[in-house]
Amino acid sequence: MQPATAFYLANVLITTVLAVVMTHHWLRRERQPVVRDWVAAAWVLVIADVLFLLRPELPHWLSRTLPTLLVTAGLAVLYCATKRTGERVPRYPIVPILLLAHG
């Protein structure tokens, strides 16, 4: 097993556990909008980690663009979640702007 594969496998396990725990919390707390953003960001980052893990099996163009775009999207959603948690809504749509800039 290559070191990168072991690293991505560990990331997938950690992010999946965090996403499952956060989803469980969200479902138990009557689906609060604040927690929903954190859950969405966690699952987007899980998908990105899975794609990083599968990178050797994917076509080159896909393995270079989609996982990194998903990480950018996940971090942008995390940013929105922190703003909402602090009761400050972003004034402009940060997620589409960051994805366009990254793409």
C-alpha cells in the first residue's frame, strides 16, 4: 500500500465517522438549520476524500478536478456554517463564487 493511499483511507474513515456523528446529532435535534450546514460540509468532504482515495482508478482529468473542487466546496460550506453559527449570514453567495474561481 502506498503512503498516499493509507493517508486517504485514514481521512475517509475519520471524515465518515464525523459525518455520521454529526448527522445523528442533526436528526436528534429536530433538524436545526445551523447543524444542517455542518452536516452538508462533512458529507461533501467525505465524498472528496473517497475520490482522492480512488484517484489512481479515475481518468486523469477527473482525478485532477473533481476532488479538489469538492474540497473547495466543502470548505466554503464550512465557512457558511461558521457564519450561520455566529448568527452572521454571508452577504454574497460565497460557494458559487469560490467554485467558479477555483474551476
